[in-house]
Amino acid sequence: MAAKTSSLHVYLLAGVKTSPSVFHACSKKLDEELNSRGMKPAIHVLFPYGDANRSLFRQVMEVRSDLSNRMNAGRVGGRKVWESIKDSFTGDRMLLIGHSGGGAAAYQAARLLKAADSSIDLRVVQVGSPKTPIIPEMQENVSYFHSVDTLGKLNDPISKLGSWGGWTSYKRTVPVWNRHKYAPGYVGGIPVMGGHADYFRHEHPYIDQEMICNLDKTLGRVKEWLKGWL
């Protein structure tokens, strides 16, 4: 398939209490990969809830405001991202990748952007994030990745927070609870070495027996989902 030559803005969104260096290696690999495809990437790193020096309590409370599918949700982190992007974005497409609470902010920002301009072509990737209900019209634009153990079972405690559930009626029967009603369009596991904070690690001890680091596993799964769009 011929490489596309359009521009692409990539926004990497950090979660709570995150070091400024968290996305250094990720930014470099993404830049190399996208350039090899003939694109013109502009990669931005954002901290929707502040960096590691800010109050943990305040950051956690702000993340909670982003875990909603209501239009009047507080969306503190999502709104901050939206305000950072809305006036400066110039390009064909946008990719938002959020880790932990950053995944919730990425979705809420994308929702605000789409509400302002429905023609924006964007994708959202949530990595190790709490479950954020996704409105039906955006589900196919959102993917969700979480760490799994050797048996393929979810083992990231942050990914166990939140809910995608909602009541569903079938043929006018009594409503039943559907725990995946507001789930992202794609949900997948990644066999991460370490824990919740380690999806983007690339050095020992975050390299498995096949010499594949966590960062390559994570970006590999993201690229699989974006196949045909990138």
C-alpha cells in the first residue's frame, strides 16, 4: 500500500503524577515510524492534570470529572486539552493517545472537538485508562488497551475502575444491564512487563524473553488498530 503524504497531529496525554520524560522514547519512535510512511507528523505531549509536582488529590478529582458520557460533565482534563488544541490545530487528521487518566482526557477532548467541527478526522487511543463511557457515534473512533497476565486476564488495577455499562431493552422486554453498552469500538490486551506505569518503557527490565519491550508492544497494537487509517 502506498504511503500517505498527509499531515498528522499526534497528542500524547499523560495521566496523574507523571514524569515529564514519560513519552520521550514514544515520541521518537512515532516520529520515525510516521516519517517512514511519508507523513509529516507533529507530535505534542500534554499534561491534562499537571505533572508529578502537582497535588495527587487534585489530579485524581479532576480525572473523576472526565469519567462521564454526559454532555454537562466537568471534564477538567478534557477541556484543558481541548483549549490547547482547538485554536492551533491545522492539519488533515488527529491522533490522541492517552495513558491512564490521560485516556479519559483524550476522549473528552475529542468529543468537544467533534462537537465544534464534525468534519475533524480523529482517532483516540486509551492505554491503561479507567473505563470512560463512549457515546455511540464515537465508539468506532476509540480504542482501549490494557495490561494482561500470562493467562490473558486483565491485571491493571486502573483499568478496573469506571464503567462502560448501561441499560438496554430488547424487543420491549424488561431492561437488562449491558456492561459493554458504552465500550470503545476496540478493546485489547497487552502482555506488559511490570505494571500500570510501564506501558511505554523500553529498557531492561521491561523487555520480555523474545526481546520485545513494552513500548514496542504498545505501539504495535496501536498500529494494528490504525491499519488503513495511517
